Amino acid sequence: MGTNVLKTETPTSIDDAVYFLKENFNEGDHRPAISFGFGDPSCFECFRTTPIAEDAIVEAVRSAKFNSYAPTGGILPARRAVADYLSRDLPYRLSPDDVYLTLGCNQAAEITIKVLARPGANILLPRPGYPDVETYAIFNNLEIRQFDLLPERGWEVDLDAVEAISDENTIAMVIINPGNPSGSVYTYNHLNKIAETARKLGILVIADEVYGHLVYGSSPFVPMSLFATIVPVITLGSVSKRWMIPGWGLGWLVTCDPSGLLRKDEIAESINKLLVYSPFPPTLIQGSIPQILEKTTQDFFSKTINILRKNLDICYDKLKEIPCIMIPQKPEGAFFAMVKLNLLLLEDIEDDMEFCLKLAKEESLIILPGVTVGLKNWLRVTFAVEYSSLEDGLGRLKSFCQRHAKKYSLTGSTAADQQIHVEH
Ligand SMILES: *Cc1c(COP(=O)(O)O)cnc(C)c1O
């Protein structure tokens, strides 16, 4: 495929980019293909979910109690289980009425956007961010305004930018914590400031916490709903990431508003109206949720966290050794590291897309170009893969970068630099 084709067909969604890169594998390469493209560790044996979850499904089947249609929003025991699970980290209790069960966290985001969209309104989204939310906003004619996350400040929200881009038609801001693609984990203080800013602007905070509790550094996971007395929060989550079962399609949308700042009946009515006409998680899966959330032991969580932490350490150390790659911040959570390419050090690569395309062709390795998550000339690397693939893939990345590095002369300047000197 020629470069011209690439330029006109540059894919922008994560899925499109990964499939596009896959099509460019070199069939003559007999090494196994490796993908650091998606964040889905569930296909690796070391990340198999807990037997508690597997047994919960089997029991739900055998009980014959979950063969009927579920009521809109989910069956009560499942909603109660989610409310209790999230309330463990809060000084107040969520009620089952605050919880709506959805087909994964993605549907929770979609429903939230649909409920909030109205003519003329806008929503504030982080850059870099998670492109699906953007797509839902576009489909629902909700204007998108982006604020930057600041790599040099641990990918914190640029709150001045949030204030600058918001106006009386702004309805909400979105945060993703722990961060995809940034791998950041926000401190209590930063979340508190986000809440204060949103309150001042009179907007809601939508908190995508699908990576909740998946943290490896010194910062603990703090849920945004802890600040819901300051500003109403809509929490989005699922069992997909912490339990490594994204294929089960069970997520939630939770309205966190202990001070009663929201008109909850209105919100409940519009969410229910949308959910009536939407697909919903199978009753069987809903039936397994109380067991999964209540019975999963700390052993399982510790095991996955330990594997991920070890992977992260290796990933961070190896990436640091590569001159054309800059990591502003060691990730502290989720599945990803966001790194910047120094294109000046590369000979024949114009941008992140070309980097990833050549990497797929030459090394059968997929890495996500940053442009798909809003930052051109960055890369998103997942470390949530099996250890041997991680080591192998990082080795391939290193040799690729060495092969494409600009060649320096003995004086330390490049051939191009010397030409410039001659012209002077
Ligand atoms: C994976 C992911 C989702 C989707 O979660 P599902 O439960 O699989 O729908 C949503 N938001 C972010 C930031 C994610 O990384």
C-alpha cells in the first residue's frame, strides 16, 4: 500500500487503526504477531478471571431464575449489588435506584450522552481521550469542546482551559480515572479541584471509572463520587477491566448526588425511556453480578495487580532505553503508557501513523498511533499483555527504532545538519 493511500485513508478510531495495521503485516514474517493495540488482556491465560465469576454464571444458569426478560435498568439484586459495591468507597450510601445496568461501560457512556444532548449544548472532553465518547457526542449532535490533560503534570486536567472553553451551554465535563490512554491516577486534591471547578461552572462531572482500582503506584484510586456533595457526578463503570471479562458486557451508569442537586425523577425518566428501546445485559449475566461483586476475594485482585505492576516496570524501563521515545510520566493505573515520538531522531518517518504502519510491516507489532486518541505523534502502548509477548514486543520496538534512527557523523551532527552548515 503506497503512502498516498495511507494519507487519504488514515483511520481515526482505535478499532479501525488496529485492523488497518493488521492488514499491513508482512506475511513472510514467521514470528508471531504481537498487538499492543487494544487493552484487552482477557485473552491471556495469566489474566483469566476468577473462578468466583465463572461459578456465578454457572449457578445463574442452573438456578433457572434468570430466563425471563429483565426490567428496564436491571434486576433489583444486581442494581443493589452495584450500589453496595460502589458505596464501600463512599461516606454515603448509593441506592439501587441510582444504578442502571448497561451493556458494558460503553453503553453507559452512550446513554449518558443521549440523556444530556440538547440543541445548542456542548460537552467538555479530555485530550488525549477515549474516542468512543466523542463518537456518541457526534451522533447525538452534542458539540464537543476539548481541554488538555497536562503530561508534565501527571496528565492532570488543565482546569484553566476547562473554565476558558465552557459557557452557559456547557452541560458536563468528562474525566477518565484511572486514565485511558494516559495511565494517570488522580489524587484526592486534584479531583476535589475538578469538583470545585465544575460546581463554579454549574456543570456535571461524568466519571469514566472503568479502570477503577487498577492502580500500581503510590496514588490510591479515589472515586469522583466522593465529591458528589460538591457537584453531581455520573459514574460509569463495568466488570470488563477489573475482572477481565469485557465479553460479558456488563456495565453501569450511576447517578451520585447525595445532596439532591439533580432533578432525579426527570433524569430517571429520560434514562428509562432510552433504556426501554436499547439492548440490555442478558438477565443471566445480571443474575451473576451479586456473587461476582460480593464474593471475589482480594487474592484475585492482588494477583492481577502484581502481574500488571511487573509488566509496567519492564515496559517503562525498556521504553526509557529508546532514544526516540519520551515518557513524560510513569503510568500509575489502567493498562497504558502514553509516549511521545521524537521524529527528529528518526530518518524516514513523518508521523505516528507512518511509524506504526512501518512497525506493523517490519516487526509484526501493533502499537496504537496517538492520533486516534487525540495526540498526533504520540503512541499508546498497552502493557496488559502476557509477559513473554511484552518482552518480545518491546525488543522488536527497540530494534525498529534503532534501524530507523538518523545516522550521526563522528562530529555528532547529522548529514542534513552538515549540509545546512555548508550552505551558510
Ligand atoms: C474499555 C473502556 C470502556 C468500555 O468498557 P466496556 O465495559 O467494555 O464497554 C469505556 N471507557 C474506557 C476509557 C475504556 O478504556
